Amino acid sequence: MRTPSKSLLIDKYIDDRIGQQFKPMDIANTLNCTVQTVYLYIRNNPSRFTSVSRGIFKINAAEKQLFLNSDGTI
């Protein structure tokens, strides 16, 4: 069975932590990927992050995030 790509793992990780601040090294250590992979993800998805200070980012909600009701409808 193929493992999920790192970008999918990062996506799922940050979706659970909207509004929190992080260092790319923290995500890299948690998900067992390289810091370069995390920075590449940040660069490819700039709307998901706000730079707080050097090396610290805040996670923003996805622009087109859909929320499901308890009955499974949007």
C-alpha cells in the first residue's frame, strides 16, 4: 500500500490547527519530513499562512473550505 504524499499529510495536519502558530521544524519533526518540504508547501500555499516573525507562521483557514452538517450536507 502506498503512503500518502507529504503534502496531503501537511494539509491534514494544518487543517486541525487553524489559527495556531508554528515553526516549520515542528511540523517536519512531527510528520517525519524535511524542513525544505514544509517550506515548499508554505510557498505553494501562501493563502494558508501568515508570517508572524522570522521562522514563525500562523495557519489560516482554507479559502474554499466546506463544512458539513451532522447529517452530511453542506
